[in-house]
Amino acid sequence: MTHFFSFRNDKGIGCAGRIAIQSLCAPQCGFSDTDWDMLSFIRLLKCLLRSSNAVAVITFPASLLSPSVSKRWQHMADTLLSVRAIPDEDKDLANLLTGYQDMLGLIHVRKVAQINTQ
């Protein structure tokens, strides 16, 4: 399962910035064993975004984090979604959904930002 979350700030209509970080803390990034450094990075990024007109989307493979670190990261998110792969031969799900053979996964809305998100 992969989680992704976003931060946003709606101070004005002018220019908007976007930051996308894919697979933060994956073994390829070289920081996969520094949980507290990654947490500090997310906090600093969130602080920077609060004083700007920008949004950040960060994805991370939840299975690579300890449950406590994953919960901390999820708690810091304004919006939190998770993606879960659909099993290949789930006959019950295939009967419920049209186009089942074309689907790859399901998105679960875990948390939605409270203010100014429309």
C-alpha cells in the first residue's frame, strides 16, 4: 500500500507553486533509514508551504516504514489518500464492478483538509 498526502495554502490567487515527491524514503533515495530526518524534512516543507501559495504532494511506500513513523507522517498530512492494489482473482469484486479487468487499484480517502480545500 502506498500513501500520499498534500499540503496547501490559499493566501491568494496569484502564482501557485507545485512540488511533487515520489516514493519518499524508498531505499533508492538513500535516506530510508533516517526516520527522524525525514520527519524533520516534512515539517520544514509544511512550514515553508504555509507561508507561500504552493501545494506539495508526497508519496511514500507505507510498507517500508515502521508503523509508528508511518502514523506520524500521516498525522502531519492535510489530505491523506492510500492506494491499494486489487487482487488478480477477486471474484466477488469482479461481480460488483464493471470493467474490473481494467482496474489496477483502489483509492481510499483517509483524511481531508478541513479549511479552504474547494
